[in-house]
Amino acid sequence: MKRADDYGLRRKKLEGLSDEQLKARFWELAERVVDPLLKMGHEYTSPSIERSVLLRMGFSSVEVKPIVDGALQRSLLGHGAGNIVYKLSNAKNISIREAGLALAEGKFWEDVEGFFGAAPAKEAN
């Protein structure tokens, strides 16, 4: 099956754009593609997904549990457990490992809540 070539028609829309305008258009379209994926990541993550992320960051399963539980208790899981550890690491100028272990020990959660603004805990129905 031969595809009808519509390159000429599609190209006309972009003909008068400068390189900077084309670059801006590209990033606009890229954001439109990625935004729903990011939204899904925030809405549909789970403790098991976040544990998996932290395991891939080099933490053990014993270290991961209190980090994920802490994020869950503070309604921060949608921000991503790995992201939480990463942001804390940058803010405190410590390694990612040190930041994760500190969270696992119950330290720095107030700082983390300040980064993201803790949402009210969801009540069970």
C-alpha cells in the first residue's frame, strides 16, 4: 500500500518560520506530547512503582520501605520517591544515598514537605 505524500502540504505551514520559531514550535509540540505522560505519572504511581525506582537508585528493600511509607503518609508519593530523595540531596548538598538514608531514618521530612507542600491526607471510604 502506497502512502499518499502530503509533505508539501504540511511543509507550507512551516515555510515562513525562522530557525528559532521552528525550535520553539518543536518544544511546544514536545511538551504537548509529554504533559499527559507526566500527569499520568503523578496520578497513577503506586508504592510498588516508587519502591522499584528507589531500588534502581541503589537502595536496598529494607531502606526503601520507610522512604516510600514516609512519602505516602505525607501525600507526597505523586511527586516520586526518587525525585524526593534527589531534591533533598541537592538542597542539603549531600549524596543521594545520604539523603535517602536520612529519610529512611525519619530525618528531613519537614524540609521535603516544604519543597512540595504536603497535600492533606486522603481519608479512606
